[in-house]
Amino acid sequence: MKICFFGVGGVGGYIGTIVTEKYKDKHEIYYIARGQHKDTICKNGLTLKKAGENKIITASPKKCTDTVNDLPVCDIVILSVKIYDLENAIKEISKITNERTIILPLLNGVDIYDRIREHLKTGIVLPSCVYVGTHIENPGIIYQNGGSCKISIGADPESPDFDLEPLFTIFKDARIDFELEENVNISIWSKYMFIAAYGLVTAAFDSTLGEVLGNSEQSQIIKSIMNEIETISRKLHVALDDDIVEKSYLKAMLFPYDTKTSFQRDVESKGRTNEGDLFGGTVIRYGNALGVQTPTTKIIYERLLNKFQ
């Protein structure tokens, strides 16, 4: 099979390294990366380090490049980019997919499937999400330090009976934890509640997850944003657990004290080029459309936007 990891930052690099180490001699594996990260992978391979483990994995794909122009049509595409790169990524992916290509998007957000389908009419697109704490430690090096590392996957609403066994076999043999869920929107919205609330607050207050948990005011803000998201999800008939807010709040305890959210890292390193609209903007737009008040999200998002003025 031909497998493309379009984006090998934290999430894509974590999964890509594991799959490549297992299958480099059996399947054609390609990476799409940019800049010094790409150059280092081409020279030394992609390295995965896990917190608390001495084992370091280094794997080299068949090709690492910043363009799809010289890649073949692929059987599987694992898509892991930031939301602000999604539209361009989909235009590129359309060049290496056909009607039977399985596309697994591992992005933040509750409307990723719709965003992709707006620009991509072919292939099998699987609504999905993953909990994993990862980031690029240095060019060519991925560091994983938290999260359940489990991928939740749903069938493509346009092709619900398509055979996904090729993807599942890859994951099973590589020991990547995943589950095919009948109603994956529950997992997607549950994750979104966690990352949107913690992302906005950690970035707005320059706090790590541990610092947020240890600060009563910030903790209360987290729960308030989560309550607003829960109300929106119920308006959309997403059957979240009754105790979803408390469970989502406590998930931060699964990460080391000094963990920074991916969104927070983007704000620190890229300034205005971040996923703020995906979190604050999306909650506010859903609230306006559904008649749900979102005062806490508005205050924190405004605080964040003021950082860039």
C-alpha cells in the first residue's frame, strides 16, 4: 500500500514514526513536511521520544517532501495540519487521492469533516479525533508526554459501508490504539470541549495545565467555557454524558504539570497565526446561531485577541 502522512508535526509525527518503523519495508510511506523539519527528516529520519521511556524510535519514510507533485495516488492519507493550513492541504491531497483513498483527518475542531468535504468530493473521509500530548521538540524530533493516545474513528457519512480494514490492520499491527465508533461525534465534541477550554485559558493567561488546575479562578473559567460548549452540543443533539464537564475538566490531570497546550505553543511561537478562531470564534458563532449565551468564551477570546494589538 501507499501511505501518506500529510503533516508530521506532533500528532502526524507521532503516528507516522510508529507506522513507518513497523512497515517501512512492506509499504511505501511518504511524509509531507516543511522547512528545517523536512530537511532534518530527509537527512536523519524522524525521531519519536516518549516521556518516561528510554526507547527512542527513529524511522525514515520512502520520501519526505514539501510537495505532492511527485507522489503517487495513495491508499491511505493521514492528515494532521493546523486549521489555518487545512484548505491548502485539501487542494494538495486531491492530487494524490481517488474514490477509494481512505483519508483520516486528525485535526482539532467539531466541523472538520464538513470543512474537508467543502473542497474534496472524492475519497473516503473519516470523522475522527485523537487525545495525545505531542509537539516538535526540535526539527526532526517529536516528543510525546501525555494523553491516552487513542484515536476515535467514525465511518464516512457518504460511504458508511466502505471497507476500512486496510487502515485498521495497519493500526492493529503497529499497536496504535483506536476504536470505530457508531456515533463518533460524541468523542469529537468531548475532545473539543477539553481542548477549546484549556487552549483558550492557557494561552490567555500564559499558564500550563498544572497551573490552571492549581488556580481556582482559572479553573472556574475552564468549567464555565465547558458549560457553554455543553449547552451548544445539546442544542445540536450530541448525546454527551451528563457529567461531561467534570470529566473533561479532570482530563488535564492526565498530563504532566508543565504541559502547554498545542494552541498555547502556537500563540507563543507564531503570534496571530494560530487556531484561536477554531476555538473562541467557533463557540461564539455556534452560540449566536443557536441562541446560546457564551459570555465567558467571549471575554477570554477577547483577552487573547488583545495580546496581538
